[in-house]
Amino acid sequence: MAERPTHLVYSDTGEPAPYATFGYGGAFGTFSLARYVALCNRSSGRTDAEMRVLNWYCGATLLDPDLVNRTVVDIGKDLGFSPDALTRMIRKLTKDRLLRKSGSVGRSPFYAVTPYLVFRGSGYAHREAIKGWNPPHIKGLTEEPESAAYMLVAPADDDNVRPENFLTHIQSAVRAARTA
């Protein structure tokens, strides 16, 4: 039996066609730098505390999507917020469609970040996830960013980054995007 090729091959040259593994699966994530930079600008009206909460959700989504399935009390302990303060910030981020309720256990709701900002999964799964969300409301973002404004994030196996330290790992990418 002939072996089936695992990649597309040009029939005239026999050369393998270029492909992108992140489009088909694996532990890859996408991160919208244009939207993130717009959120960080003063004109967005976001407080530093709201950005810390959003950074935590972005980091948790990219590192391990199961990390966001924690109670507000647990996340508040990591971030240094009381449950009431964190609930108010989550409510505001939910109103602007940056977060949405993704499930619950009893009376404890779980939230997920918009795939327009951060998504972990294949390109196909990302496209499907976006279909279920309206774009977030970001003050100061005058036009919709192009698809090239997404940064591909592929965490290494030995990556010990914690969600609450996510901002320090993204700031260098934001600076690089601003200078490019």
C-alpha cells in the first residue's frame, strides 16, 4: 500500500507546499496586539486594576484554559482584590464584551476572555469561537485591526509563566509592535 503524504506536495516539482501548524491544532494561541495596545491607552478609560484583571484572564487563557474556571474568591486572592471589588471589575469588563460568563458551579460563575483579544487553539477553532461573540467595545480603537495584527503565541513546554505575571511577558511584544 502506498504511503499517504502528511503534507501537500506540488505535483510538478515534488516540493512540499508551505503550511502553518497553528492553523490545524496544537497548543498555540493568538493575541491581538492592536486591541491590547488600544486597551492600554489612556483614552480607553480602563483603570489599572481592570487591566490587571484582564491581563490575568489573558494569561490564564493562553497558558491553560482550565485556569479561568476558578471562583472569584480564588482569583481575587491571586490578584490582591476583595471578591466584591473583583466582581465589580468583572461586571464592567463583561458589559464591554471583554469577558463573558462561560459556566458556573452552583452560584460561582466562571468567565472567559473574548477570542477577539486572546484565544488558545487552532486557527479553525479560533474562527469558530469568534462567530459566537460580538466584537468588544474598546474606546480609542478607531478601526478594526487587520488579521496581521495578531501575534502567534506558542508557550514552551518548560514555560513557568503564571497568569498574574502575564503583563511582563507581553509588554516587550507591545513595545516591539509600536516600533515596527
